[in-house]
Amino acid sequence: MNNAIEISNLRKQYKNFSLDNISFSVPSGFVSGFIGENGAGKTTTLKLILGMAMKDGGSINLFGKPADDVSLKEDLGVLFEQPYYQEDWTPVDIEKAMRPFYKKWSSETFHQYMKRFSLDSKQKYKTMSRGMKMKLGIAVTLAHDAKLLLLDEPTSGLDPVGRDEILGFFRDYMVEENRTIFFSTHITSDLEKIADYIIYIKNGKIIYSGLKDELIDKYCLVRGGTGDLPHSKRKQILGLREHPGGFDGMIEIKDIAGFPAGVIMETVSLDDIMVRMSRPAKKCQEEI
């Protein structure tokens, strides 16, 4: 399998945070989700990939080339949570500013997306809604036939209808072969709908990189009443909570044997995995 992104032993040190020799790959032709808590290192990693920050060590390759190869810009489409354009510009102004930077820029494609998204080419950027700005960013990103989309929180701040519309567009984008999306978000329910692979970063370290379904199928939620938690199982439960009514937590499927018959097992979501992996085991007094 060819990889659109290959990162090996990437390091970046800040005063209060560091990327700790992270390594992962993003396979070509798929949607890969990049998850983690705020401050875990998602945006830092994206900035390093794009050369917006200088790495302290390691390597970053895109399509088999060093990430700083200027020829790669034609194949990259970049969209951050807040697209950065002059507030008084209209879409026409934005196209005039962007077009000279890309040999494969297509005005026809740009205006097709403008029409598809029902955007007014004369409306000033500062008067657009959050969803309209994101759609305009997508139109700009794809006007030069990008093969790899690097997205940082593209659905953040949108209502459910707006998020579903954006995700539908990404599905349409992936219909053509040799296209790849690397999608950083804290809205994991979006990734459950669209992602094939998951890269999970926590405190500057990669703790999972692989198929989304394999990660979800690895765990289950477990809950039971008072006296249903064997002492031997305590260390196996992630995010264990004990309360007057019993306990709950998450456990690997391979470790579920040994609980009393009344204990309930349930499937997990990506949200469940992130919450339970981030929560220290504790006892609480409130009823759940």
C-alpha cells in the first residue's frame, strides 16, 4: 500500500509541550482521522507537515518526497478551522489572489463549487457565516485538483446539518481514485461516519495508528452493581469509576472473561475510547 504521508521519529519541543518521536503513516486513497484532546499535538503536527513550524528532528515525506519539496504544493489542499482571507475580499478577490500560485488552477472548477455551495461571488468574506466560509475554503482548496486534503477541525462550530453537508462533500471527493484526506478533529462522531483509519495522539505521543474498526472492536464498555467488580479486573479497566450503585469503565475484549453474570457489556464509540483513556480511575459519591 502506498502512503500519502509518512512521518518517522518526528520531534518538536516547546516550553510546555513536546512531540515525542512520533511515527505514523497515512495510506493513499483513504480518509484518516487524527484524534486527541485539545493540546495533544494535532495542530502542531499539521503545521510541521506544512512547514509552518520547524521540526527538531525526524522526517516527513508526502507521496514519497520530503515535505519541503516545492513541487508538492500542487497536490496539497489545506483547510484550517478558520480559513485566512482578507475580511473585505469577495470570492472573486480571493480567486485573483490564489490563482497565480497554482499551475493547475481552474476557474471553471472554482465557480462550479461556488454554485454548488450557493455562494455569492460578490459577498464580502467578513459577512459570511461559519459554514459559508468553510465551503469557500473547500472551493479554493479543490480549484487546483488537490490529491491530498489536510484538514484541521473543518466541521468545528457547524450545526449538525452543516457538518453533514461538509462530510457529504468529502465523500464525493473520495469517489475519484488516488485521493486522500487527513482529517484532524475533536468531533469523533464525524470520523465514525467517514474515516477508514485513525491516528490517536495523546500528550505528544501516538498511542494508536491503524484501522478505525479495529480500534473500536478492541474495547467494550463494562458496568455492574456493587460487588460485581473482581479485584483482579481493576487494573484492566480503563477509566474505572466506582460509585454507590456499582462501577463502570472500558476494557479490552480479550479481558472480559471473569466477570459475574450480571455485568453488562456494551459497544464503544471513539468518544468513549478518548474519554476513558483520559480519565483516571476514581471513586465517586454520586449515582450514575
